[in-house]
Amino acid sequence: MRKIGVIFKKNTLLALTVLDRLYQHLYLKDIEIYLDEKSTISLKLDKVRYIDEKLIPSNVEIIIVLGGDGTFLHAASLINNEATPILGVNLGSLGFLTETLISELCEVVDSFLSKGYEIEKRCRLRVKVVKTDSNDNFIERDVLNDISINNGKVARIIDLDLFADGEKVTSYRSDGLVISTPTGSTAYSLSAGGPIIYPTLGVVVVSPICPHTLTMRPLVIPSNITLTVKNRSEGEDVYLTFDGQLSIPINGDISHIEISQSPNPILLIKSGKRGYFKILETKLKWSGTPLVQ
């Protein structure tokens, strides 16, 4: 029996409606669906297993995400070293990562069940927060989009030092810093003035947020370089945010933040319905001026 995990935006009627449609479509097929045991669904349905959400990636062949980009990023954070591909179905407003439409879901599912699926590898960043008292005392997390460092309470300038493979790059006086993957280049980094990067390129984008120096522009570097950020702001509430999902303070006992390429990329299932530039056009309204004949 084939096994499919479904992670959905909880407590939303639309997600529950689409989940029911998917269940009805897969019911007569030799497929078992895995759902989070803490979900609001209490019905004990045939061919449905309820387990700890963190265990879903290691128990299924693929994961279907029903939601927006935030739900997709949450699902990606559950994957450690499992090579479990993800299909995103857009239930949100933007849906840059969840490119499949609700109307296409059953057709796309049938297609990859019968013919297989095209995989696109999306690199992640491994972020290590090292504490001052010991280099072995750290927090480690993989991110698919980006990390951001900024003042948590008020829009006050902070001071950050950036190093690349141990070499000093520069010191930033700005509202903060965004370090993103190519996948995340169309998210917070883009809003901070960063470039659009094709999602399979092996690079990292460093974008200062409202820098205090006019010449301080976004920087694109190879993804195999290890970055180190040190916070030099005293008396400020500086926070590090992972993929817009989790924030932690980096004052006091934090020595530095180390950012490198994660050995565990995210495997994105392509629907085959549209290419990357079409997604840019439809989601971000990105297009040139038409030529006048």
C-alpha cells in the first residue's frame, strides 16, 4: 500500500473541504493517508492514520501540503534527512511555493501516482546559533526561505558584522539583515531590495534592511561559503527569525550565528502546469512593457 502524508492549514474550512475531496478521490485506490494526530479532524476514517506530525516525513512516500507558503514552510521544517518530496496546493493568497491549484489537485495526484513526478531540488540553509560559553552549546535549524535579523520592538538601527569563510566582509548599520536561499529570494529578501534568483542556482543572497549607507547593496555569494554574523548592538532587543516561523533573541549569551548550506535539500514536486517565469508573472505580476507594433 502506498502512503501519502497530508499537512494542511488547520482550523480553516477551505482546507478541510479540499482534504475531504482528496480523501474521497483516493479512497478506492491502494493508498493510506497520514494526518497529524493533533488535527481538528476527529473522524476515524478508513485508510487514514493519525500520528505525530514530526513523524509524517519518515513514514510516507510524499507529502501534500494544503495551504499557503507559510504552511509549506512549516511542512518543510519537519523534514530532516528524509528524502520525502513535497507537493504544494495553494489555498492562500500568494502561493509562490504552493503552485498547484485546487482545481488541478486530483489530476496532478493521479499523474504522479501513475507516471511518477518531476523533482526540483531546493537548497536550504543550516543555521547554527552559537552561545558564548561553549562552541558546543548551540541551536541548529534548517531553513528553506531565509533568516532575518532585526530589532524586535522598535525600528532602531543595529550593528552587525558579516564574515565569509572567516574573512571580514563588512559591517552593517541598518534595520537588520536578510540572508536567503534562491527560493527565498522572492520573499523578504525581495522586499528588502534583493534580486530575483532562479531557484536551482547555488547561491545565497545577503540583503541589508534599510541600510544607513547608500552604497550598501545586496550581495550574492556562492552557497558553499560559510557565513558568520556577529551582533555588536548593545542594549537592543535583536531577534533572529527562521523562515518567518520562529524567532529567538540573540543578545547576551549569543556569540555568533553561522550560516552554511544544508546537506538536506527540499525536494519539490513540480506539477508540470507552469514554469518558473510564468509563476513570476502570475504571482508577482512580473512582466516587461509590451512592444508597440
